[in-house]
Amino acid sequence: MNKMMHLNGFVMHSPMNHSVGSWLHPDSRVAESFAQPEIWQDMARTLERGKFDAIFFADTLAAFGNYRNRMDEALTHAIQFPMHDPTLVIPMMAAVTKRLGYAVTLSLTYYQPYMAVRKLSTLDHLTKGRIGWNIVTSTNVAEAVNLGLEKMIPHSERYERANEYMEVCHKLWNSWEPDAVVADKKTGVFIDASKVHPINHKGKWFSCPGISAVEPSPQGHPVLFQAGASDAGRDFCAKHAEALFGVQLTTRALKSFADDMRQRLKKIGRDSSSLKYIWGIQTILGGTEAEAKRRHQEFNELVPYEGGLAMLSGHTNHDLSQYDLDEPIEDIEVEGIQGLLDIFTKMYKAGDLGKDKLTMREVGKIFGATIGCPQIVGTPEQVADQMEAILDETGGDGFNITPSTVPNNLREFVDEVVPILQKRGRHRREYSGEMLRDHLNQDVCG
């Protein structure tokens, strides 16, 4: 019996997925028609055919405007913008699938807990228990301004607030007892009022006296994903998440991340096996190794370094145009996602990729290609080999696969790599359950 790897498609409902310039590629079908339902429904069918756990939707609520203090580069290169609401996209994809899960990014900065619980529980009902929630605190200052705030919540406060937020969510999810809905036509009782309990929460950040607006959904609450990389983010993940999404460029960095998280789990008395480790990767395939390398080079040549820096500036809430393009970068403290920038400073100081430091121009190219996920390049057999090696060396559980082109790259992976993983006993041939949490907990292939 082999430990199975969990697979998710990592996408955005946008012309550009997680690779700046990818919409320019001849294989991209989302350049001019990314909003067409047929593309996304076809993708959902493909990933269900490949027995993936889920489609994992990233999200952002505003165009990035940090680089050069303007939005020009973000708009020119379609950097994760325009961006449609994934909570509205999921139902039409779920309608053409029966088992595939859907993980949606929802910011706890801009949705009150009551509204988040209502949205997520409704989706869990509509999909019959196939919803996950990627919990984010948000780092894009343009989001804050567009939503009526003068500035972002400081990094030091975001996770303090987030912990109380999750406390309120769990209270709301538990405000109905599982059998509160009786729908008895003989007695005329639809809800047993004795089994529904106001939460009466009043804390530092939130006040919510009532009950959830939605009756208990099939999973009770969505599967909880989290991708915090800073110290505060990692502590939050250890406390709340069922699955961790990690972005690091090397296997050694991924192992270090996983080892650190296991220590944090141990510190709070949580079983280390209760958290799944899902690593971000991008795969580029070829019929031969030479063809794969050629496709890799052609794809990376489409990435404009300024586009990558504009995207990283948005994620870190820090204008990276102020630094010399061709000087080695040093440690930089930011108010946004500190962990993303640390990938290119602290990790490179360890010499993981054969050099001590990167220039800002190199950072733009690397981040623009994959947002810091490693590119796995080779024949289907070589890609399968590398994926197995990463999981075995890190003690990881699976991958969020960000496609180089949408949707062709994911279809290639399902058609060419998945059968190899199944033959090796590393990926399921059939789902063992119906809900997303069932998929996440299916760890062994027959």
C-alpha cells in the first residue's frame, strides 16, 4: 500500500493564471474568452476524470497599484486582473461534476464572519459537501481603499483579528445542532427552536449575537486551507487549518517549512497528521526531455520581468521599483506577504539554487513565471519521478498544480502523468467518498 498524493488544480478566474505573460502563449484559451463557462466546465470535468481532490481558486479584489505607485504595469500585463468572483463561478462548474471539490479564497478582512459563513455554507449545500475555504487576511492596499478603508490593517494586528474571526465562524457553524431541522408536516414544526443557539459573541474585533443564517451544511464547515508563511501566519495555520498550502522554490525549503510546522503543531498539542502539506508546483511536459526543456524555455521567455515585479509588489504591498534592477537584493521587510519575498532572500542565502543572491530583475522573471513555485520539467515519467521525490523528501501530502497554459496544461497532466502515478500506486483510481473532506482524508490507494 502506497501513500497517495493529493492533487488540486491551482487557478484564477482571470486571463492570467499565476504566470505573467501566459495569456500570450498559443495554447492559452483564456486570453480573450476567459469568462466563457464552457472553458471552466471542461476544466472541471478534466480534473474530475483525473480524480483530483479539488480546483483551488486564488483571488484578489483589486488591481495591483504598488509598482511605481500606479496600475499601468498590472493592467498592461493582465496581472491577476480582471478578476471575476470565484464564489459565483463554482456553482456552474460543480453542476457538471459529482465528486470534484472546490476551494475558494475568501478574505476575512473584507467579509464579516456572519457573511462568510453564509456564503461558504450555501456553497457547501449547493455542491453537496465539496467546498474548501482558503483563508487569507489580504495584503493588497488597493483592496482596502476600494472597500472604504483608509489603509490596510497592520500586519501585527491581522492575525490577532483573524483568530477571533475564526472563533466567531466556528460558533456560527455550531449554532445549529445537526438535527435542528425536522421539517415535520404533521406537527407543523420546521426547525426545533431548542436546538438553535444564539452565539452572543462580543470581542475586541467582532460583535455577533445571533445564529448562522444557513442550516448545517453537509461537511459542517468547509475544509480549511491556509497559506501563511510569516511566523504569525504559520501559527495561525497550525491552529486552524486542515491543509497547508506552501510555496517555496526548492525541496530543501519545503522540507524546512514542513519541519517547522510540525514543531508548531506539537507545541499546541495537535497531532502532526491532522494537517496536510500541499506544495505549489508548475509542470511543463514534453514527449522527450529535449522537447520539455524547449517548451520550458519558450514559456519562460514570455515572462516580462516588470510584470513579475509588479505582481510581487502587489503581494508584498511594497514598491520594488525603488531598487536597482541589477544589484543583488538584500532582506526587505514588508507589510504584505513577507514569506513570498523571503523566498528570494533568505533561501538564496542558503545557496539552495547554486548562488548566494539574486538581482531584482531575476526575481521578477522567477516570480512572474510561477509566483515562487518550482517548475517541474520533463517527460511524463520524469515529472512523476520528481513529484514522488519531493513528497518523499519533505513528508508532504500533495500538490497544487498551477498550469502554464489554461486549460491545455492541466489536460496534458491528467492524460499523461496521472496514469503513471496511478500505476505506481501514488494516486487514486477512484474516489472513496463524495465530499471534499473525504478526498483529503483518503491517503492510501488500493
